[in-house]
Amino acid sequence: MSETQNHITIAFPIKSPADAKAIAQELPPLMPDFAREQDAIGTIHYSRFLDLSDEALLFLADIDGDVETVCGALAKSAGQVFDTIFKHVENPPPLPVANNSAAFIDWVKDHSTKPLIIYSAFANASVQDIKSSARAAGFTGSGEQHPLLISLPMASKLKALIFEDVVLKAADKKMTAGADSVGTLHFAHFVPLADTHLGFFTVYDGTFEKYMADFTEKIGPVFDLMFKYVADPPPTPVAKNAKAFLDYSGAMNRPGIGFYSAYPGVAVQDVRALLADAKVGTAH
């Protein structure tokens, strides 16, 4: 099986609302080529950009191996995408990115945030493990994969600090057990955004309504804990307020730019079955 999986959250500080609008227009046409470049790199499970506000653009990626190696590969093969972004960013690194990969990696280190909670449905499997298992079985996925991109406003900076120190430690084990039982969640990350918001970023199978219903049932206690520290939360416990939780999550969910999947349409349960079959085949 694979190297360690990691998550990347890069925050690009945008110069002005006009620049944020320009990025929203300029990025989408570049996404098909960006997807092909990520396929060629071969260590990125999922990625997406999030137009968080007029002041920030996020790049989110679930990867194999270390962040520096993946960012170095992105600089060399997908520099045009980042050059386009950096035209609108405060204090960018030297451009073009493809000719200044070391400076790009240093810039990324200074503008990245580590997740507070990480979940992976198949933490020991690399992109290539999954793709090779699917090829060997002649399997082509036909399901739906979607990103969930939610930014939760914290009630105060002090509460955010207490949240990080106390609540997330209590929530971590509940998150893993609950997410495993949901069975449609590929990756999930809780990421601090400045000291005012908490990002909740996932990739899941199926419809939003079914996914959130499963969340309500299986991971409701995690959100009951978190909503004590969130400004204007929905009613709790969420298990008894499923419709309110669905409406709240739908309103908070943000559209991404350029959702990339290394194995589109392959569900969590498909991946688990493929990996199990590949392990059995290797044993024989």
C-alpha cells in the first residue's frame, strides 16, 4: 500500500473584489487542462478551488506523500493556473511559477494551514493503488462524487481557541467512527480559516440530501459539540432537527471551481471492494 496521505489547504490573499471577480472568470476555462496535469502527476486524489470571499481563494487537495513534492510537481506542470491566480494576489512569489518552483513551495508553506481533524475512508491506499485495482478488475465507476465546502463562522476568537483545544479532541474519535459507518465519505477535513471560521471540507458519494441524512444519523454528536462554538447555528441536537440541519448545510455549502477526481464515479464501497480483491489476488 501507499505513502502517507495528506491534505493541502492553501489560502491566496486576493488584492481586491475586482481581482476576486477576475479569478472567478479566468479559472474555469483552465480546469480541463489542470485536471489532465493532475492525472499525470498521479498522487492527487481530489482537488478543488474555493472562492471563499473577495479577500481569499482556497486551493484544497487530498494527496499522497508530502506537500512539498506535490506542490513542486504542480509548479512544473500546472504553473499557468497559478500564474493566473498570482496576478491577483498580494505579495506573490516570483513568476512564472514553472521557473521558480522553490520560491513557489516556500510561498505555499507560508500560506498553508494544517487540518485539525482528518478522515480518510482508505488511509493506506494511494491514487495508484486504487486506479490499478480498478484497471485489473475492469471496473469503471458510474456513481456521483461531490465536494462539500462549508465555512462555519465561529462565535468569537476565544471560543475558536477553546474549540481547537477541547472540542476537536473529543470530536476526533466520534468523527472517525461515524464517518466509517456513513460509508459514502471519501475524505473529510476540519481546517481553521484565520481565527474566525472553521472550514469543513469533504468529498462524498451520492446526493447531497442522502449524504446529509446519513450525517445527521451517524455524526450528529460531532456537530452538536461544534455548534456550541458557532455563530447562529441550527437547532440541536441535529438528530432531532434533521430538516433544519439539511437546510443549514445547504445554505452554507459553497460552489467550488474545478472539482478534480483521480477516479471519478468510483464510490467508497467500490474502492474498499477493489482493494480487498487486489489484496486477495496478491496473496495468491
